[in-house]
Amino acid sequence: MRYKNFVIVPLITFFLFFVVYKVSATVQLPRISTACELKIGTLFAFNDGFSLLKTCPAGSQRVVLIGDKGDKGDKGDPGSVDPTVLATLNSQLTDLQTRINNLEHLLPTPTPTPGPVTMTITSDDTWRYSESLMAEWDTVTFDDTNWLTSASPLPPSGCTTPPNPSYTGPMWSQNITANSVYFRKTFILNTPTTGSVKASINVGGDVYINGHQVLSGISSAPQTIDVGSYLLTGTNVIAIHASSIGQCSWVQLELTLH
């Protein structure tokens, strides 16, 4: 009896394996195997055909893999796509990309935000000057058409002493022996802005913005002051009184507007 069991059991087992094999070949059942997965997600599959009987090492877990590529460590069979369907999808994606590109051309080009604009007015040969004090000479409405033009960047004949220190171009009156000289220059602002004046006069003087005295007692050492509160929309004027006593006295000024 024991002998018969020893022979019959293997035969039955073989027969069952044979039936399963035939059935799976007929209906194309997916291939089932197992593998060991580490905590970092890496799979290690068994390629000797006995994965169901293997034990995973410590630090890993057993996972079931279904599909033809299961024994290679992939999680299942990715399957297949009908070529006709794939071609249709590719065509639709191409058409969608074309539509997106056409819409991008219709979008308005963004206008960059302009940065701050700086305007600088310096002492040069474009200022008007007079050796006579006149009423309202430092205001916007004053008419300086008949005034003379300043000398710059070279001093008038007979003067060779350059400004010291020098931070911008100097200017002089044409007459180096005048007791006092009154300079003025107009400029236009579209909107009120901020600004500062830096000035030096080797023999002393004052600076005015639109009739307001902003610096007084200026010497050869530069002085700086904020003048934003005195600026106007439209025409502005900056004026300088230089207490000249001859000897080639000079004026340096720099008005910076933001």
C-alpha cells in the first residue's frame, strides 16, 4: 500500500501540472512569479523558475509579479496598444500642440515695466548769466533772453586755475572781474519727481530752485541737499548766485533728478 502511494502521488501531481500547463497555453494565462523588493523599491527576481519556493532575505519583502516580464523584475505586463489607436493619439497631440502655438501668437506681448529714469543737469556752457541783480531773476517766469552764456569747460582767457575738488564740469562768467554773477537754467519735468543738488563755488554763493533758496553760503567744499519738494510739473528753473570778486572764480553744480 505504501509502495502504491509512493508511485501514485507523484503521478497525480505530474498529471495536475500537465493539465495546468495545457490550460495556461490554451487561454494564455499571465505568467505569475515572485520577487524580493527592497525598502528603496528595487526588485530582485528569481530567474531559475522556482521563485514561488524562494525565501526573501532580511530587509526585503516578497511581491507577486504578473505578466511575461515578471521574472525580470518589472511590476506586471505593460500590455500593448493597437497601432491604429496609437497613431490617432499622436495625430491628436500634434493638432493640440499646433492649436496651442497659434494661441500663443495671439497673446499680447507683455510690456516691460520701465525702470527709473535719471536726468542730470550740470554746470556747462548752456547756462545764462548776468552781472546785474534783477527782480524775480530766480523764478520760472523771468525772461533771460538777453543774458550772456556761461563759459565751460575751459575758463575764459587769463584763467588757468581748475576747480578742486572736481566732480563735474565747472563754469565761469565771461568777465572774470565781476563782483557778483547770477546764473540760471530752465528744464522741464513731465511729473513731479525726486532730486538732489550738489554744488560748490570757490568764493561763496547760493542755489535756488523755482525761487526757493535751497543752499546758502556755499564754498569750494561741495554741499548736497534734497530738492524734491521744490520741483514742479512742467517748466522748472535752477539759479545760482556766485559772489565773485574776480580771480577766475568758478561754479560747479550737479542736479540729479529721478
